[in-house]
Amino acid sequence: MIGRLNHIAIAVPDLAAAAALYRDTLGAKVSAPADLPEHGVTTVFVELENSKIELLHPLGDNSAIAKYLERSPDGGMHHICFEVTDIIAARDQLRAEGARVLGNGEPRNGAHGKPVLFLHPKDFCGTLIEIEQI
């Protein structure tokens, strides 16, 4: 069902410093910051040859990333995103297997403008999983 790894998301307390670390220290191509108010985050994508790293910073006080950083002030891995070709079919299959889909269970547009869903971390070895339709 899942396709390739799309990205690994890392919550960061200082987006500019994190972007500079990947750009200047590791020599990676780094996107400009993009605000996603509907998700309560500002993102920067680190472009890799075979995948991406998404740097997440809170946008607003009600951001889930702000809550994450309260628990982990230094930041850390937030989620892993896998590609799927049909997000509704994937959702239905995952539910049939007992996986819990977070939110209302309906896809919404993610950082790439494509439909996404998140799966409960307790169902996947403590890791928050995002699926994105390609």
C-alpha cells in the first residue's frame, strides 16, 4: 500500500538556525520558509536526492508543534510521511486493519498542496505517520 518515503519531519525551536545548519553545515538545498496557517506551522524543506526533510516550527499559540516543543524543547522527529496513490483506499484499508486515523478521518491538503492524513502513533510503534496522495 505505501509507496516511497516522502519526508521525515523534525520539529525545531529555531527555524532559521535549523535551516542554516542543513544549508551551511551539511550543504543541502533548503527552501524558503512557508507559513501554513491551516496546520499551525511554518515549514522549510531540505531537499535530498531521494527524499526530503521537513523542518517544522509553530505558527501561533495553538499549534500542535508548539505543544510538541513544550514537551521536547530541543525539538526532534515529529513524523514520517509515506506516499500512497489513493488516499481514500489507503484510509479504508488501514481502518479495516485496526489503524486509527486522526482528526475527522477526511483528508486535508498538506504542505505540498496534496491530500494527507495522519495515523495514530500508538498504532505504529510510537511514530506519528502521515500518508500523502501523490
